[in-house]
Amino acid sequence: MYLSLFHFLVVWLCSLSDFAIATPVLVSNPPVDIISTPALDSTFGAMLIGLLISTGLYGLLTLQCYLCFQLYPSERLTKWIAGTIWVLNTFHIAIIGHAVYGYLITNFSHPLALLDATWEVFVHIVISSSICYLVQLFFIRRVWIFTSRNIYLGGIVLILANVQFAFGVATAVRAFQLRAFSRLIEIKITITTALATTVACDLAVTGVLCFYLNRGRTGFKRTDSLINNLIWCSVSTGLLPSIFATLQLITYFTMPNNFVNICINLFLGKLYSNSLLATLNGRASKRAKWELNDGNFQEFQLSRVSSSTTETETNC
């Protein structure tokens, strides 16, 4: 009995001594991961906020896409454009959702994993650049039509869109090679060019459309009212994406040590997509409004406005 009790005490004391020896090691030499943990509020916290906003905009985009198919069942091109934009955004929201989950959940106990960009980040850049590029091409086509196929203005805006897309893809490729977020400063020129040309293209498209629409005024109340509506639609549909594209460029320079610009980039493509779908779906309400005002409604064609403007100038 005494031997058993003595044996128990020896084992218990040994266990205490092992714990006492191990405890100072844990306190004095914490794991490297804990020491190197990056601040999450302004980095991956911002990325999470971007994901949440992007998810909300994706829901709005899905609704707009459904309405587009309901409003224009016989317009195959319109449905193809809306469907393509929706598929790209669906893939995009899945990619960025997987990326944020990987950073904040899968690697919760491995903070050093937060220092490098994953493959989802590179794919996100390519998809986001592609979405912006497709939307810009749609509005560039409007510039081409509204300017009576002015090759110079259309060409300049198209070059800006192509540069934006090319440098966006180049950013993804170079970021994939660098991996670490801290090394992205090495491709600052590439990133800046992509962001700046995005803003420039938006401003150029809006400016050209407003200028040529304003030139189409004829002095007739009905025609001028339609032109005012078109100018307002051109400005309003592209205003929000342009504002956030500009904010992305500003935050990239003023906040280089956080992910606020990445936060904006996560939902910027959704803003462009919603502006495109809003433009497509807005045609139905405009037609209904004009049919209500005039039973003999005819679809507005810019060529008529241009010819009317020419006749007015000749008569003057």
C-alpha cells in the first residue's frame, strides 16, 4: 500500500516538473506565427467587407439579369450579353468567397499564410478586369454609334479600354510571380496604369456621349426632352462605377499599407455589371413612357437627331 502511494506521488511530482519545465518555454519563446501576425482590421477585414458588398451587388445583378430575360425574350444578343456578365460574376463571387474563407478560416491558426496571395487572388484580378473590359466595350459601341462612327474618338476610347485590360492581366501575372503582398510595390507602375486607364476610359465615354447628345438638340421640346433623358442616363449609369474606380486609384496611393483598394476592387466589377444591366433594362421603361406620351411612338434613332440637326443648321 505504501509502495503504491509512493509510486503515485513520484509520478505526480514528475508530471508537475515536466509542466514547470515546459511552461517557461511557451512563455519566453512564442511561436513565430504569433509574432508575425499581420493586423487584420485594415487588411483582411477590409477584404471581408468587400466580399459582403460584392455579394449584395451580385444579388441585385441576378435580379436585373432575370428582368432582362423577361423584358426582352426575343432579343438574343441582349440575353447573351446579360447571361455572359452574370456567369462571369457568379464565378467571380465564388472565387473571392473561397479566397476570404481560406484566409480567415482555413488558415486561422497559420497567420504566416496571410502574407502571400493565393491563386484565387490572381484569378479574381483577371475576371474583374475582363468584366470591366466587356462593359466598357458595350459603352464604346454606343460611342461609335453616337459619334457617327468617328474612328478617332472611338479609337482613343478603345485604346484606353485595351490598355486597362492588358495591364490588368499583366498585374495578375506579375503578382502570381511575386506571391507576397509586400512585394506588390515592385509592380506599382503596372497597377497604376491599369487603375488610371480604367478611370480615363470611363470619363472619356461619358464625356463623348454627353457632348454628342447635346449637339443633337433640335429645338423641338419632344426631341430635346429625350436627349436630356439620354444624357442623364449616360451620366447616372456610369457615375457610381467611375466614382469607385477613382477612389480605388486614390486609396492605392494614399493607403499603400492596407487592403482598402482591394476591398473596392472586389466589388467594382459588380458595379460595372449592374450599370450595364440597368442600361439594358432601362430601355423598356423609356419606351413605355414615350408610348404613353405619344400613341404614334417611334423608337428614337440618333441618325434622325443628327439629320434634324443638320437641317436646322442649314435653315439657319
